[in-house]
Amino acid sequence: MKIGICSDHAGFQYKEKLSAWLAAKGYEIVNFGTDSEVSMDYSDVAHPLARAVEEGAVDCGIALCGTGNGMAMTLNHHKGIRAGLAWSSEIGRLVKAHNNANVLVMPARFISYRMAQSIVRTWMETKFEGGRHERRIAKIPCA
Ligand code: RB5
């Protein structure tokens, strides 16, 4: 499984640690940057990650910024993206089970690294429930 990952400067440390952790588990990680803690604009890495998910170059994505909101807002401008913000393991579960998020977004400045790992693990292990949620996510795109 190929996972695309990106962050801004605020999420850089967690991105690096999560990438190494996931690679050690056997996942193929595609890094979309940023590659330092120098201040940068989250949209510069969020758009390339979104395109890669839309085109199927990666199977899913993980994005981190300070609050997660800049990443989520940018990613969700793409028609093929359902980016879901999660700050607890239970929300990580629900964002897959109910919303079938294909990009997981986390607020690096507001959660511990251990929580970020737990959210990623839960999101990846959870299956989309379909049914009524299939109908609901089908109504998300603007006409
Ligand atoms: C960076 O200071 C911060 O604005 C950014 O990481 C993010 O929280 C934006 O949504």
C-alpha cells in the first residue's frame, strides 16, 4: 500500500516520525514535503498530495499542519478528495467508518505524537461502513 504524506512546518516533526514508523511497518511512503521547519504555505504541498490521491498514484494520504484546518480546507477543494480532520482515535475511526476519508488530516500542535500514531492506526484499520453513509458522501460534492 502506497501512502502519500505532507505537512507544513508545524507538522514537519510528526510527518517525519510517522513516515519512518509506517515505512518500518512495510508501507510505501511518498513524501510531498515540506522538508524542514522553515515557515511555508500548507497549500503548496496539499495540492500535489490531493492530485496524487485523485490520480491513484497513492492509495491514500496523511496531512498535518498546526490546526489541520488549512490542510483540510485546501484538500477538500479537490473533487476526488474527502479529507477528514481527526484529533482522537475515535474520530479517526469515524472519519473512515462514516465519511470514508481518503486523506487523514491531523492538528500537529494540538495532539501528542502518540495520539497521532493511534489515530493513523485506527483510521487505517477501520473499514468504511457504506449503507446510509454511502448516500451521504455521494451528496457532498456541489452540483
Ligand atoms: C502555521 O502557523 C499554521 O497557520 C498552520 O500550520 C495551520 O494551522 C493552518 O491552518
